[in-house]
Amino acid sequence: MVQKYQSPVRIYKYPFELVMAAYEKRFPTCPQIPVFLGSEVLRESRSADGAVHVVHPENEEWTCFEQSASLDIRSFFGFESALEKIAMKQYTANVKRGKEVIEHYLNELISQGTSHIPRWTPAPVREEDARSQAGLRDPGSLEADGPRGPPAPAPEMMVTDGDKLDADYIEQCLGHLTPMQESCLIQLRHWLQDTHKGKIPKDEHILRFLRARDFHLDKAREMLRQSLSWRKQHQVDLLLQTWRPPALLEEFYAGGWHYQDIDGRPLYILRLGHMDTKGLMKAVGEEALLKHVLSVNEEGQKRCEGNTKQFGRPISSWTCLVDLEGLNMRHLWRPGVKALLRMIEVVEDNYPETLGRLLIVRAPRVFPVLWTLISPFINENTRQKFLIYSGSNYQGPGGLVDYLDREVIPDFLGGECVCNVPEGGLVPKSLYLTEEEQEHTDQLRQWRETYQSASVLRGAPHEVAVEILEGESVITWDFDILRGDVVFSLYHSKQVPRPGPQEPGARADGQLTDKGWVLGVDYSRVEAPLVCREGESIQGSHVTRWPGTYLLQWQMHSPPGNVACSLPGVEDVLTALHSPGPKCKLLYYYEVLASEDFRGSMSSLESCTSGFSQLSATTSSSSGQSHSSPLVSR
């Protein structure tokens, strides 16, 4: 692959003729460029009508300068590509000094008394010379060096605003870039100008895609192309003008903008632990939530531009402060987790490198379960920006004060600044969409595809066996009681349940155990029985202590004072199968989180009880035992 370099426009606040005089002083030797040992002029020619006159579009006493280079090594024992990269890296390392060298010789000329050179004017051109310069010859006439190229272009004014990037503008508005990074930005911008129909994205936006792909030009170009297509398809450019969140979102979505962090980044606060994600999805739908999240990202980019102008330095990303007080197992409702993963994917594909830092405070012990579920879907560069704090002393050294001025720390985190972010809370069921409305949005079908259904008869429980190969894995469950009341229990057994020698049909569909099992001998209870009422939604988790088989069991709730805790016998099952009495229905889902993944999240959480710490999915040190009880969330 040929290595290419394209410099930004560098502006010299001197006339063109004086700059060219300084440029020529670099030859035949230039002490300021050590790799340049010397040169000889082998042949010199001057255009009869001069050259393209390049001046600054706003001030004709200034000069614009840009340069490009390409390197193609045809044969070098199979190392052509590597050698091209090394050579181009060396070349660009010296390009950055180019302006300093020119300015050095400009100052030298001025100190010697040469501060003005008469303006160049084209000399009269004879007709024969003009024909020669244009490549016009008698038929059949060819010179030794081959046919001439097309006529030289007419004098023109270079425009730096709109189609050219100024080096000073890059430094002041986009931040410091290496020469090759500048080159990638310019090449990607040129590609957009040549191929993209419509408004060209802002330079800050283009630069984010390059950073997301480590300035690999082809990968960044493809990522940006797909994102521009997505923006056009969903009319995202008009989102801030057209999107008006429903009143319910404004009341119960616990997030909002709040001043800026210590580095001038816009600050967004999200009180996730106070937010009823399940209620919001059932009340406004997943698409409305996604659109709201996109509007937050669009607003974030707009605020970055405003802060760049306000503080006079490049600010291209924003900070998010997430308060997890109140986070519990109801936030692990599976459709909500799937919606969150979808939102993460959309944001990472279309808003790369917009998150500068994510501060997580008051992280409870259930947080590692959530982190284990979502972290594989978060880009590694983004994960490194996550900083968590699980303790309560988050305002001291090493805590919030390292990232926020004390004057902007929210009042609900112990600060003195009144924060107008909504407090969230449970969304009333009366505000939920009807089943017909959910069917219309295709939301209900997607939720049902996530879950399995089961019926529970009196005396005939529904059981699910989960094989655990190593301790400290995590079993999570999520189920809705559609009809009747049930008792949920979790058991552990060293043996795998198998059909025993009993009468045909004695075991109900979904039942794995029989009366031959003895509690405390063949199996043991690891979660206390939980009575679950009709209409409730239950989420829970259990950190396993031993390998073996774990049984999730749902059985019909008995009258008070007679809660069934032992396994049913053959007579109970036969009675239940042939009884016309009531039965319970439920939808359930379970998942096992690997021990290695959970331990990594758990140890990262426990290591930061006295200060912020980066959350790494690769941490592998062991953690203490953790136990999360099931929680009822309606």
C-alpha cells in the first residue's frame, strides 16, 4: 500500500515573494533539518508565464503553504509496506518543523534588511513559448522526455475556509495532532467533499471517527460512511429541532445536563438507581427511549462546541456522572438489559469518542452483575474511561473533587449545588401502554421471545436444572407471574436429576425431582422460599458456592401456615395432573455468568472502596462471597 501524506494549510503572514525567498535559502544545505545533508541543482527551468500565485484569501499580503508526499517502494525483499511506513514516519517527523525553518529564514532576511520584494508580474509570453508550455506541437513531433501534460492552470485564489484546513485552526480548535494524524483528517475530509452529497460533517465529528479507529484511514472511512447513511435514514441531523420528549419522560427519566467538569467538559448526570427502566419502557416504548438517548448525544456535541468557544481550547467530549444509589435486581429485567445493549451499540457506532469520562458513584454490590452483562459490548477504549466508587466517602481526595469543582457537586451527593435533574421513581402502571399498543410497536413480541412459559399445578412444580462447573458463578433469574400465586425456591444437588423408577405419568411436565430425594442428603436449599403474587415481576441472582446442579423451582402457593417446602410425592403429582382445579402461569428467563467474568468485575469493585478506580474486565484476582436476594418489582 502506497503511504501518502497531505499537510494542512500553513499560513505565513508575509507576502508570497518574501516567503519564496526564505524557502530558497534552505538550499543547498539546511542545518535545521539534520537529515537533509545537502543538494545540487541539476537542472533549472522557469515557466514563461510564471507559476500559480498562491495567496491568503482574506489578506493578499499573507501566503498559504501546503505539501503532499507519497512513497511507494516496489521491491525490498517482502518488507515494502513496513519500510514505507518507517520512511513516511521519519518524513512526517520533520515536516512539523517546516514552518519553523521558513520563519527562521524570514527573520534572517528581515534582519539583513530584506523586508520587501517587488510583487511578481507575468512577463510577456511569445506565441511559440506559449504553444510549447501548453504542449502544442507539430503532428508527429515528440521530445525525448515524452509528451507534455495539459496546460498549466490559470492563476487562482486558494480558499482555506470550507475546503482547506489551516494548521493554526487545527491546533486551536481540534487540538494537537501529529503530522500523520493531520494528514488522515485532511484525506478523509477530501473524500467526503468528493463523494458525500449534502452537508459535510464538522471537523470535530470527522476527527472522532479517526480516533475511534486509531487513525486507520480505511477503517475510519467505512465507519463514518455507515454512520452518515444511518443519520440520513433516521433524519438525525434534525433531531434536536423535531424531538420533544413525552411529559412522562421529562418527569421520570432521571438524567440531565449540569454545568461542566474541572476540564471544561459538559457534565451530564444520570441517576440510574432511581430510574424505573422497566416502567419507562412499558410506558413510552423502547424506540422513544432510544430517540431520547440520541438527543442527549446530539446535545452533548453541541455543548462541546459551545465550551470550546467559551474556554478557548478544544473540548470534544463530555463527562457523565452516574449515581447508582438504589440500583438493584429489578434493573436486570432482561428486555431492559437488551434495550440498553442496543443503545450502547448505536451510540458507539455513531458517536465515537464523545465520552471523555464516566464517573460512577455509590455502586452497590449488585453492580458487578450488571457490569458483567454489558461490559463485553462496550469498546475497550470506552471501558478505560469508566471510573467507579463504591464507598460513601466520594467527596474527599481521590473522589469527585478530582474531577468536579466543589461548587458544582450536586446536593444529593452532599454538595451545595442545587441539581434540577428529575428524581425519577416508579412509573405508575396506569401510564403503561396497552397490550395492543405494545403489539403495534412490536415490543411485546420481542419480550415474549426472550422468555419461556410454564404452568404450575397444585402439587406439581415447574423446575429447571442449571449445571454449574465451577464455584463463584452467578445464576440470575427474571420471571413474571401471569396468573396465580407461586413460591419460588433455589436448591443445590451434587447429582443430576434423572427420571426414577416410578409409575408412568407420575411426574408432571417440567418436574425433575421425585419423593426419593431427602432434603439435607440428596439436595439442599440455597435460597429461602419466596412467595410471589399474581402480576409481580421478580428478578434475582445467586453467587454459587459449589459446582453441581442447581434447581430453580416454582410451585403453587399453599394457604398461610402451610407453605410447601418439600418436594411433592407421586400421589400429589397424580392428583395435580387429573385435577380440574386452578393452575398458575409464568414467564421466566435465567442466565449463568461465568466465574471468571464475575470475579473480575467483583474484585474491581472491591478494590476501589477508598477512591476512583478504572473498571477493567481483565482483572482476575479472587473476590469474597456475595449474595443477592430476589427482589419484587411489581
